[in-house]
Amino acid sequence: MDRETWVHPPVVAAEAPSTRAAAWRYRLASAVLLLLVAAIVGWLFLKFSNVTGGEDPGIGLSRPHSPAAAGR
């Protein structure tokens, strides 16, 4: 097609997108991404730390189960 015969489509004026909406989209996307990363880190911690293995990790407030305490 020859360059002189090409007809350009008309330029349609459009209102500029809202910067307020863009800021809220950024905030929402950031919050979702932060929650996703926190969930993945939490899942990895539970998967590889053996916290859910049924053993007492020794962090609780209960009395320690040691032989010296059992003899009293």
C-alpha cells in the first residue's frame, strides 16, 4: 500500500485516568503482595521448622519436664 493513500484514524479525545484511582490500585496491589509474601514465609516456616511435629518446642509457659523436677 502506498504511503500517500493511507488514511489515519481519527484521534479521539479521552479524559486522563484518575491519579487517585491509580494510587489506590497501587496500595491494593502492594497490600495483596505483602500478604502473599507473608503467607509464603509462614508456610515455609511451618513446613521446615518442625513446629507442627507434635513435640514441645520449649517455648510455652508450662513447667519444664525434666528428671530433676519429676523427683520432687
